[in-house]
Amino acid sequence: MPDTAEKQKSGFYEVVAIGDGEAAKKFSVGQKVVAGKYSGEEVEMKDDKDTEYKILFVGKEKNESDVVAIIE
């Protein structure tokens, strides 16, 4: 494994919205997921809390998805 693999720790995220794709049907709002630290796109919302979100891609195959695991 490359040296960078050890430095890229996973992050735990909560699902707050879901797209309408076929692969997204296995997720539900409020569910906890694990994704790579550098996966997805980070988005900042300027509201009263200055909330940060991460948009994660979910494909039909494991190697097409930013989500590594679903925490039940």
C-alpha cells in the first residue's frame, strides 16, 4: 500500500438528503455512513450555523461509490 493510504483516514457522516438514483435507494435520512476523508465534494452553507456538508457519490458497484460502509 502507498504511504498516503495511512494518512487518508475515513470519516463518519450522517445522511441529510438523498438523490433519486437507483443506487441511493439503500440509504435513508439520518443513517450513518463511512466515507474516505478526501472523497466527495465539500459545500459550506452560510446560515446561522455556517454548516458544512459533504456530497458523496453512490454508484451501483462498490468501486464507484464514495461510501465505504453503512453503519446500522
